[in-house]
Amino acid sequence: ATVVGGLSLTRQAAALRAGAEVLVATPGRLHDLIDRGDARLDQVAITVLDEADQMADMGFLPQVTKLLEQVAPGGQRMLFSATLDRGVDRLVRRFLTDPVTHSVDPGTATVTAMTHHVLHLDAEDKPAALAHIAAREGRTIVFIATKHRADRVARQLLAKGVRAAALHGGKSQPQRTRILEQFRTGQVTALVATDVAARGIHVDGLDLVVNADPPTEAKDYLHRGGRTARAGESGTVVTLVLPDQRRDVARMMTTAGINPKTTRVRAGDSELSRLTGAREPSGVPVTITAPAAAHPAPGTRPRRRPRRR
């Protein structure tokens, strides 16, 4: 059974009452169902915490701790992530007994399957260069710092003839699902995303990830880049760097253990085309049917905002 926010609470409760052997859940919605009496965790024997470091980083630690306190004592507990760092220490100390660390590959395996490029350019050249890269043949994920900027960049790309769509935390779960399906089928070729897409998303044959806004932390870089070069395939990660970002990006790359190839570029350069497949966008605006806005599902009620006095 699946238990996540943004979808019908009533249907999820019914699925649990019918019985479930494996539950895939987000912490907040699972708490809601436990509070309603629709779920109990006292017979859970195996607990898996996926993207464990992000759970800790994003403030989910109190919710996760409450859930782990309710599962059967003595069960098996597993923490999964491509990067497990100090953020999970509290969980390890409290809930894991004599833990064993398993790695499916050497720590550098994913990194060495990728080609890393840092492209230095001026601020005035960046929008055009990004449009040329996004207009390349095939699918591309473009990572942006904020959801508002992701929306704006997606609109700009659409106006230039690139089949783009934005994916971020401001979209409902059904909208995200629809956008990802459009990306997988090729209806959308440039996915303009915030870090909400940096983990847990797999698209076959994705060979280019573009950091239009460089990440601030090394592990975010590794997770973003991990959308390509998956399951033994190769891929390219390109980071666009403005003059005032050079020092921070160089420091981040060192922390990540990456020695990227650095190139100075401008829109229309043959070198930009050689490295990324960039090409001139058509300039003919395109329209992609946006996913329908989510309506409250049956059995759910929207939260009312308190009135201001």
C-alpha cells in the first residue's frame, strides 16, 4: 500500500484496513493515519528509511523518530542513501544496534561513470546558452535553485521553442506524476527542476544533467548528477558557473572528489555544441498541456486558514 500526502486519505485508509504486507509511506501522512486509528506499526518487522540523510536534513527527524519508536522492538532497520553523512548519526545511535555498512559499489563508481564539465560564462550569456543546451536532441534535466525561478525558466524555454516543463515542490503529487510521464514519453524534453527531482527519479537513457544554478553542497551535486549514468550507463554533468560563483564551485567540486573539465563558453559556440549537443532553438513558441490542478480527493477536506482578526 502507498501512503503519501496529496492523495485521498480515505482510499489509503481503506487499503490499510484491507491489509498490507509492504507499506511505502511518507512520515506526515503515516502519522495522520496512525492518529486516526487506521494504521499500527507494532507488528512491523523490517523498517527501511530511504534517503535517510535528507530525512534528517529537512527536519523530518522528529517524525521519523516517533515512527521508529512504534515498530516492533528487535526488528531489522535499514538506512539507504547515495550519501550517508553526519545528519543520520542520531538515528544510528538510537535505533541501530551494532550496524553494518554495505556499499553496492566503490564510492567513486557513480562519479567515474560520468563526465563532468564546468562551463564558465558571463551572466548576460547564460539565458541563451541554457536555451541552446535545452534545445539539444534528447531529454535533459536542468536543475534550478528555486521553484519560482524553475517556473520562469520553463516559460522562457517554451517561448523559444523548447518543450520544457517545471517540476518542484509547489506541484501536487498528481501534477508531478503527469509531468514525469510527459518527460519519459518525450512530450517534454527539458525538465526544469529543483532538488525535489535530485533523488528517487529514474528515466531510462537520460545522458545529460545541467546545473543551471550550481548546488551549494557536494552531496547535492552527487544526487543531481546521479540522475544520469545509471545502471552501468554513461552520462554527462554540466555546471554553468558565473564569475562570482567560481570559487564556491571549485571548493564544492573538491569536497565531492571531482576534477571537472573547465571550458569558457558563449551561446552559439562550437565548443558548447560539442560538449552538450547544444543547438539553436526553433524560436517558435510551443505549448504543452499542463497537468490539471489537483482538486481535493474524495474523503479529504482542505485545511482552512485561520481568520485574521
